[in-house]
Amino acid sequence: MGKKVTISIIKCDVGSLAGHHVVPKPLFDIAEKNLKKAMNEGTINNFFVFNAGDDLELLMAHESGEQNKDIHKLAWDTFKEAANKALQLKLYAAGQDLLKDAFSGNVRGMGPGVAEMEIEERASDPIVVFAADKTSAGSFNYPLFMIFADPMNTAGLVIDPNMLCGFKFEIIDTLEDKSAVLQCPREMYEMLALIGTVGRYAISRVWRASDDLICASSSVSKLSLIAGKYVGKDDPVMIARAQHGLPAVGEILAPFMHSYFVQGWMRGSHWGPLMPVGLRASKCTAFDGPPRIVALGFQLANGKISSDDEGKPLIADLFDDPAFSMARHEAIQNGSTLRRMGEFEPARLSAEEMEYTTIKQVLQKLKKRFVPLDQS
Ligand code: F6R
Ligand code: MG
Ligand code: MG
């Protein structure tokens, strides 16, 4: 039996430099300081701090299991302290995801996002963590389907005898606050019928069907915890396990060789092309985007993120690679095509899916001007 270890990634927008664009250094420093202290005290085994655009991301390895109070408090306190620093520095939208009085126009999805996975450490356990900005949890439906259910993407589904059994997917209905588990390939068409509706259904967990080995976990579960209602674009995170009877790291990354469209971008109210980037380009600029995603790879070693002799975690910045240049180029080209349509659908989301809208005020203002067609 391998050692039980939990990977937690907890993220929050605590304030950004120059609009909703990037996490500046003083906020990283606070996260580094607090997590280092927690590591020295034994609360966590080790950690890596990074950002996805304006979201501060705390990646932690520990042995306290999922939903653990101490781990979550550590993250919450860190976000609070960082938000206070952001306030002092007059950074933009300081404490956006923590304090409702720091209003920035986003009333939905105010709260840190969490993806966690308690696993029994395998002899060698490669993990890939994804973090995206300016988009929603349903954005992971498409790559998760390709990785764990599409044999045209994942050769292992056909070639590796350990994967012939297929995978089980937990699908969350974020409108009705319900979940169902579907198994592929058996129920692939039923699953596709749901997960194509990315604004409503989102894949939250994936298991290998033969032995229920947990393979992936995303932050969508948070949606079901908040008052049973849809909470909008929450800049999701996801953890996926790779290799040896699971999709290879390369199969997990292959869906990102092309850009695809996600909900979010400017004011959380537009379709935008997802752009895979390395950490140095993890910042949202043009039209507050395009929505970006980073992928970090690492190995587990005795309950920790495998580290060098100085204790520095060994982290692979997987999208910092020319293999994803084509996707970045497509994102810019397809994004600029959409932008030429301005506020016309399908560039803009449908009225129900927009993060915020003036439609109510416009209709109120024009109320008397609308007359029945037979009187005009
Ligand atoms: C999207 C996002 C940004 C803001 C936009 C307007 O999730 O955070 O696109 O919606 O920059 O921000 P405010 O209303 O703060 O000026
Ligand atoms: Mg923001
Ligand atoms: Mg964000």
C-alpha cells in the first residue's frame, strides 16, 4: 500500500496589478511566507505558489485529506492577508473573491476555488495541475472528455489493456445542484448530450472504471456548495493523474494543441478562445484575455512534490513549449474574428449566461416605448 497524500490547489482573486490582469510580487511573497511557515510547522508537506492571470494559486501536498479545515484555513488566512496588502497598495479589485464590499462588478462566484485529490501514492506518480483565468469550470469538459474518453486523442484507451475498461465521470448540474456518474464508452453519447452544455454541466471527477482509481478532480464541486445556485465564471483549477494505466502526460496535454472556445473573457460575458501559456505569459491582456490556461507537471515523492536538494519543488511548466504555439496563434486569430462582432451573439454570451448585463435597465428605460405590434 502506498502512502496516502492529498494534493490541494486552492485559488483566489485577491487583487491585481493594472486591472484584472496579473498577481503582483508582494502578494506572492505573502503566500510564500505563510505556506513556508505551515510547512515548517508540519501542516503541509510542501507547496508551490503561482498565478493564473489575476488568481493567486496555492498548490499544496499534505496528509490531512480533502476538505480539511486547517488546510482551508491556511489558504483563507493567506488570501485575507494578501487582500489586505492589495488594499494597501490600492491594487485593483482587492479581495474580490473574499469581501463582498470590495465590489468590482462581479457578483457571482465570490469565493476561493478548490480542487483536491487524496491518493495512494504509486511507485511513481506523475500529476498535471491546470489553472485557467477568465473562464468557467465547464471549460474543462472538452479536454476531460478527450483525455479520458476519446480514443482519437488518447491512444492508451485502445492500446493499453489497463484502460480498456474506460472511465467514470461525475457530472455536476450546476443549475439544479445535483450530480450523476456516467461511464464511458458505455454511456458516451448520453454524457456528451449533457457536457456540451458547458454553462450548466461540468465534469468534477474522473475515476478508472475497473478499480475506481481517482484520476482527475476539478474545482467545479465548489459550485454546488454555494447556495445551490449557478455562480458564474470562477476561473477553474483541475488536477489530473498520469501514466502507467492512465492517460500519458502527452495525452493529457494533446487537447491543448488547438485552441477551443470557452465562456468568460471580458466581463465574464463572451465566448473566447482558450490560450495555453507558460507561466511567464500567465496574464490576461487583450479584451481581458484571451482566457488563459497554464499546466504544471510534477511527481510525488513520499507525500511531497518531488524537490531538488535545496527543497525547491521540481515543477515542469508544460505549456511553455513551441508545441502549443499553434494553439496560441489560433487563439489570437479566432479571438480577433470574434471581437469583430462586438456585442453580437455568438461573440457575446446569451443573455442568461452573461456575468452581468444592462438588459434590465434598458428594458425598464424603454418600457413605455414598446407598443403592441397592431398599434404601431
Ligand atoms: C472577468 C473580469 C474582467 C472584468 C472587467 C471589468 O471575469 O474580471 O473582465 O469584468 O475588467 O471590471 P470592472 O467592472 O471591475 O471594471
Ligand atoms: Mg478578477
Ligand atoms: Mg481571475
